[in-house]
Amino acid sequence: MADVHGNAHALDAVLNDMDSLGLSPAVNLGDFFSGPLDAAKTASLLMDRDFPSIRGNHDRYLIEQDPSNMGPSDRVAFSQLEQIHLDWIASLPETQTVFGDVFMCHGTPRSDSSYWLEHVEENGTVRPATLQKIEVQAIGVDAKLI
């Protein structure tokens, strides 16, 4: 899972589907909370599941930035979260290898705020990244799945 952005209702539906299908565990690739929906309930749902989790860029903003410097979505999420939620975010790694050879990252292995599979041009046009640019980002990561 990735980029839930505080949508506890959608997350709850996904978790219920997983339970009904007997699917467990899952991995959580970050950006859990930032959004105007229900960051605290999202936090409770994810913390209760204890999935292998990493921080995304918006999670990092919640623990590194002063709320007055946050964007609107981060500021709303921050106002909904309790200290226990922020401590949980702070305890998470930026990247992690799980299940022996699955490397988890948000963005790219080196940057949680960079696009990996897309390239954004100066005019805002989004295009698929070239295979060469994708492969360069994976150099040094020893995993069968990234």
C-alpha cells in the first residue's frame, strides 16, 4: 500500500477485503496521513496492523517541519494526529528490506520525493521515464523486488 493520504474509509475497505481474502501481511510504502480526511483513524488502522512500513515524503514533513511551514494537506493532518502517531512516524525507516529480498522505498531508493517511473518536464507534462533512468536509480540495491 502507498499514498493513503488520510483516507481511512478507503483504507478500511482495503483492509476488510484483505481479511476476507485471507491476505496478510502487506507492506506500507508511506504517505499515510497528509490530507483533509481522517489522519488519526488512518494512523490507528495502520498501527494496529503493524505492517512493515517506511516513511514517505509527506510523513517526513509531518515530523520535520514546523506546522506553519507545512502545505495545507500536511497542516490539516498534523492537527488531527496525536504525539503517539508522530512518534510512530519518526520510528520508521526511510527504506527497508523485508521478506529477505524485497526493498521498500517511497519515490526512489535515494529520494522519497523524486519520481522514479515518470519524468516531469519543465512545463509540467508527465512522461514515462526511460528504462536507463529507472535502472540508474536501482544501482546498489541488492533485491529481487524493489
